[in-house]
Amino acid sequence: MASSKLLKERIESIQDTRKITNAMYLISSSKLRKARRNYQNVLPYFTRMRDTISRVVPHLPEEPVHPYFHERQREDGNPRRAYLVLTADKGMAGSFNQNVLKLLLEKADANDRFYVIGQVGYRALRKDPRLVKEFQYGATAPSLQRARDITVDAIDDFKSGKLDEIYLIYTKIQNALTSEPVMERLLPLDREHLQPAPKGLGDPRGEVELVPDAWTVFEQTAPIYMHGMIFGAMTESFCAEQSARMTAMDSATKSANDMIRDLQLEYNRTRQGSITQEITEIIGGASAVKSQE
């Protein structure tokens, strides 16, 4: 049985750890609320942009196919794919990062390229030859400017022919308690994914004035739509990260409370045993002195 001093030191150490986990829980909660608020502020703009594109797409000519819809066929049948992977900058978020990287490695082939956002994912894949090392962006506090820069890089590589397909892999929040990694295609765009505009915006194939023409309007609005996709994915991934960290830290705090309670019982038992032993020794000593008299 451990001594009272060692038990007391362990209790104090766990109490210090509990303070840290509880503080991290509160910090993650604050970051989660802020990220959700920022995303809600810009969501109407990107939603309207998606609705606008849904009205422009039906007016695009069938031939030639717009580059953003062009699905390239290579002789070897293996398109050059890239995966834009959203991980976290820090750990201590349960299986958040591991689940994203697991999905990536399940989907990727030997000739694909990895564009990783977040330091955890970058460090985990640093020895993988498919990692694009010059592509480095942080995942903390997603911003519109960062999403815009990433969008420009993706579109440039797609238009130049370096890449045939670009996919987004990030963690999507399913409900208040669960989230899971998902994969969505960023380029080429899918006509079926761009559903017709809601009824309130009128008939998507109806009369609409596009100046100077549908091709030019789509050329200008499509990057903004993709910009919104990336920013939305970055924000949702960041929210899922904070939610996962809140869950992990809450679990750690509860475990610390359980350990402290068990150690406190053991400490009281040990202390009570030592006090009982001292009383027994005093009584025994008094009895010995009395018998000698």
C-alpha cells in the first residue's frame, strides 16, 4: 500500500491536470461558438451564389464543355488526382485526425497528391512521397482570405492540366454529438450536384439576362462558389475539431474526478490505518508501563 505522502502527491498532480483539461474544454467551447458565428455570417452570401450558379448552368452551351466541367480521360485510365485534406494544428482531440487520415489512405492511389491543411496531418504524412511539401496552411481560425488563396491554387493546377480531379476530405458534423470524415469532389464540377434554384428564385431555365453571356458569368461566379465550398469545409472541420476536443477534455476531466475520488478513499483508509496503529502502540506502551509498576 502506498504511503500517505505519495497518495497526497498523486492527488495534487491529478488535480493540476484536471484544471488544464477543464480550461481546454472551456477554450474549445468558446472557439466553437465563434467559428459557428463567423460561418453563419457569410453563409447567406455563398448560399445565394450557389443559387445564382444553378440559374446560370442551364444556359451554358453543351459544346464546348466549360473547363470546370471537363472530365479528362487519360490513355492509362488513371487520372491525376489530388486530395485537399483538412486536419487540425493540434492534437488532444480524440480520433479526429486519425479518422481523416484513415479515409485519405483508403481512397488514395500511389500516383495521387496530398495537399494537407493542418500541422498534425502534415507531420503524419511528412515521409509520404505523395505529400506536396510546399503547400502549407494552418487550420486554426479559418478565414476567407486563406480559403480564397487555396481556391486559386486548386483552380490554377486544374486548368494547367497538372491535376485532373480534386477532392475535399474533411470532418462533417452529423449532429450535436457525432461527426465523421467525408469526401467531396471539388473539380471538375458536377452538373447534377448544382441543383436547380429554389422555387422562390424562379425557373432556372426561364428568361434571365446574362451579360455579356452565360459563359463569362459562370467563369466569374464558379470560383466564388468553390471558394465557399472550401471555406465551409474549413469552418465545419474546425468546429468538428473543437467539438471533438471538448468531448475528449470532458471525458478526461471526468476520469480525473474518478481517480481523485478513488485516491482520496485510499488516502483516508491509509491515514486511518496509521492513526489506529499509533493509538494501538500508545495503549500497548501504557499497558507495559503499568504492568511494570
